[in-house]
Amino acid sequence: MTVSIHALFVIHPALPTTTTPSARTTSINTAAPSPECDFSCSFDVDFCSWTQSATSSFEWTRHKGSTPSVTTGPSYDHTTGDGYYIYTEGNHGNPGDVARLLSPTCTLSGPYCFRFWYHMYGVARDMTLRVYVVPDGAAPELVWSRMGHQGDRWLSGEFSVAHKGRVQVKGGGPRGHSQGTPCPSQKLTGGAPSP
């Protein structure tokens, strides 16, 4: 089974509207994380500010076109059909091995909505894609998860981060128990303030 990711969008919601007796004023916070804390990535050039964890058992691969394994993974990226995405191969390593992808640690004024595209196609029923939020100094919190074959199509995933302060996002999952099959593929991209 192959797990693929394409396109991560980070959206910061508007602040509440304030009203005065003489006029109505709307304040909108359009500030995204500072440039050094940009979560957005299309993977068309590189991994952007995301890194592979030193504790990963195997790694994410940046790729264009079909994955090398037959009957697994996407044939193209989600956005243009001719771009890049990242994926993990399930036939590398041992069952239970984990590939981890890490965001930069950023100071957020929250809440933020994260949207991304994922593709999980193949026979490893126990292949899982998980996303954790790690507030500074706290234990990781599972905020999103999918398990097993999801069909030969890109699907949208979304989760919210309501924490304020320093936060890191971790994504990844364990290799399944079907020998000779790749793991799910992912692609993350973009970023914009919400209306």
C-alpha cells in the first residue's frame, strides 16, 4: 500500500467583529504564521519547512507520476496532475516501522485549520496515516487518522489546531503487514487566511 500527501493549506480564522455605537468595525486577523513558520507546502520544489524525523524507521519520498509499485499509490499529484507529492512505500522495512514527517515548531495565536490531500491505495489494511499536534512541553495529541485502503483517489483531510503558543505538527504512520506492497501517499500545499 502507498500513502501519499499533496497540498497542505493553513487557514487562520477571522477575529470576532466589534461594534461601537457610532459605527460598525470589523477586525480580521489575516496574519498567517511568520515566514519561518510556514506550514504550507506543495512539494513541487522540495519538502519546504517540513523535515523527516530522525526517529523514523523509513522515509517519505518526493515523487512525480506513478509510484514504482504496481496497483498502489497515485498515478499523478492532486493539484495539476503534473506536480510532485510525497509518499511512503510499505514494502520498505518491517511491519510496525514508522515514517514521520515534522513541521517546524511555530508560535501560533490559534486557532488554525489545516487542510491537505491524501491517497491511500493498496492491500495493507492496517496501514495508517496519523496527524498529531504537539504543544510545547506537552504530549502529542492525535487530531486526525485514517486506516487501510481508501481507494485509488485523492481525498481531502482537515483538522484544527486551537492551541496558542509553540506548536509542532507530526504526521506519519506505521508500515502495514502485507509484504511487497507500498504504504499510503500524501501531498500538502498552499495557505491562506479564512474569510
